[in-house]
Amino acid sequence: MVPMNAPRGKHARVLWALLLGAFVGAVCQMTLGSDHPGLQSFIKNFSSPVGKIFLNMIFMVVVPLLFSALVLGVAEIGEASRVGRIGLRSLALTLLLSGTAVVLGLAAVNFVRPGDGLPEAERQKLISHYAPSADVTKNVDQAKQAKSAADTIVDLIPRNPLDSAVKALEGGILPFMVFALIFGIALAGIEQEKAMPVRAFLEGLFAISLKIVEMAMSFAPIGVFALIFGTAATLGVSAFLALGKYALLVLAVLAIHQFGVYSLALKFIARRSPIAFFRSIREVMLTAFATSSSNATLPTALTTARDQVGLPTSISSFVLTIGATANQNGTALFEGITILFLAQFFGVSLDLGQQAMVMGLAILAGVGTAGVPGGAWPMIAIILVKIGVPAEAIGLCLGIDRILDMSRTVLNVTGDMVIATCVSTWEAKSEPALLD
Ligand code: ASP
């Protein structure tokens, strides 16, 4: 995998773009009024198209990125389980920690409801600003169309995966993901010799997709300025209050998972002092925070696991390498909160079944999300469409994403280190001779 570094200056530029866009937009809204023809025409002909070009750069990569990441992730896990006990133990912990993260996120966002409270008239303005052509009511109705359980399962197995790929941004992604899962399992099950060229091709496709995400992200300051300017000029400051609440909620729940859930796992599974553990992986957490990239943090994680935490290399290199791609607890938690927040903001209420689907998809997102800055967004965009919220809604959150991305990446890599530590403890008990 290609490690990628996100220069710190870029984060600052996006933040400045957000503040500037919000400030200039709010001033225009207050002095001219949001219905001013000049302002309307500026939004329509300049800021909105620029924002859309930025978003389209992210959307265009959804299908290749998701396919290559999921297939490679599943194939790695598939091979891992063939490696036996270590693989199965890591997989069980991955599911447990990702599941807990998503449940925590969904519970918090349902309890705090940061997206509520926008008056209906403002909500309509918001919808027409972000997705003028989208009929949210129709989307929601379609998303909620009652289907029997049997039909729902049958529809998950695609008759034509290419057709599902074409409909990825109109809610057809789920069967395509199931295809990717089956493809990954099959890839892990065939002879090495035959699997190699396919794997090499998918690794190339994955690297190219990441490059496109990186290119889109380098355009982020302009894109974010344009999107936020339009929001502020249309809604004034009211949108930002909800956004602030959402950001604080994400940070609070990430902190609970990082220091609460991980501490419990360390104490009861690995029998280690959480404080000493967090102290020993300080450098890993800082690197993750600075780069916003699990992939870029992998080398630091590998050396810290060996030198500071004292884990056997045979286990840590295996668990950490797979974890950098396939275990992203922070991202799963973040995706759950973001999707429900945007659904609340756009007035889309989700029943229990749909929330369970969001939960399942967010856990899967832990496998399908690339460990690079902004890797979570393509996945969020498609889940949004799936539940009936226009994908363009992500424009609202992207402006404040840098700090949230830096923070969730810390969880992603800490989660890998925690799993490596727990698995090492289990292995030491069952077969001490296997360890270095
Ligand atoms: N930046 C995250 C990572 O590298 C992925 C994401 O959540 O955007 O782990």
C-alpha cells in the first residue's frame, strides 16, 4: 500500500477556507439578504459549480476505490483466517471493537440529536442549495419502500454487479458490495499463482483511486470555501451551530471509545495497564494525528509495537498490516454519527431497520475505507444516498473534517495496536513457544 503524508499546512488551509467562506457568506447574507439576485447568481454560477466539481472528484472514485479496497481487505482477512488462530482472533476483535464503536456513535447521535432544530423553511433552502434536482421526499419514500425480508435478502445478491455499480450513487451500492465480498472470498480461495495477477491489478487500481482522492483533497480549500460560502450565504450562521454541536459530539464519542472502550479491552483482555499502554504508543498517536492516515502511520506503529510495547513481531506485523486497511474503528464510529446527523439535518427520519443497516454498513466501512486523509467520504456519500439523503450533503461537514479526520485516525491506529496487544496476550497463553 502507498503511504501518504498529508502536509500539515494543508489542514490549516482547509480550516482557513472554512472560516473565510463562513464569514464572507454570513456577511453577504446579513447585508444583502439571501434572496439578493446578485448573490443568488454568484452562488448559482460560481460557488455552487466549484463546490460540485470538488464533490464530483470524490464521487467519481467511489466504485473503483470501494471495489479494490473491499476485495483486497476481504482477501487479506480470508487468508488471515487460513493462517489460523491469530487471524480468527484478530477478526473477532475487529468485529467486536468496530461494532461497539458504531453502537456508541449511533446511541450518542440519537440521544443528542445535533441535526435537529432547523426550521422547515431553512431546511428547504438547504436542500435546494445542496441538491437542487434531488427530491428528498421521493428519495426517502423509495428508501423506505417496504419489502419483505426474503426480497431484501434476494436483492442483496446482484444478478448483474455492473448494473449495481452503475447505480452506486443512486442507492444501488449494497449488492455491489456483496459482490466485492464474494469476489474477495473467492480470491482468497484460489491458487496463489492465479490470484497474483488479479491481486496486483487491484492493488494498482487501489493506489490510483487513492491518488484521485489525494488530488481531490488538494483541491479542498477552494471546494470547501465555495460550499461553505453558499451555505452561509443561504442560511446565515444557523447551520454552523448544528455543525459545531456535531463536531463536538464526534470528538466526545471518539474520546470515550479511545480511553474507555480500549482501556477496558486492554485491562480485561490483554491484562495491561491502559495508562502505561497509551504512554508507550504516544508516538503512534501523534503520527496518526499529524498525517490523518493509517497507512502513513504503519511504519511508526510497527516499530513502536516492537520497541515500546514489546509485542512479538511475528504477531504485530501481521495484525498491524492488515489492521491498517481492514480495521478502522474511529472511521466506523464517525460514519455512523455523520450519516445520522445529516439525516436529522435534512429531515429524514430513519426507522430501526434502516438504522441497523447504517450500523452494518458502517462496520463494513471499517474494512472498505482507505487509510488515507478523507478516506471515509466516498463511503459516507453512498450510504447517504442509500437512506435517501442527497450525497451532496457531505459538503456541509467536509469543511470541518480535518480535525475530525486527524482524531478518528488516532482511534484507527490505536485500535490496531490494541488488537495486536490482546492477540499477543492470548497467543502467549495458548502457545508461549510460538512467540519471539
Ligand atoms: N483518515 C482515516 C485513516 O487513515 C480514514 C478516514 O476516516 O477518512 O485511517
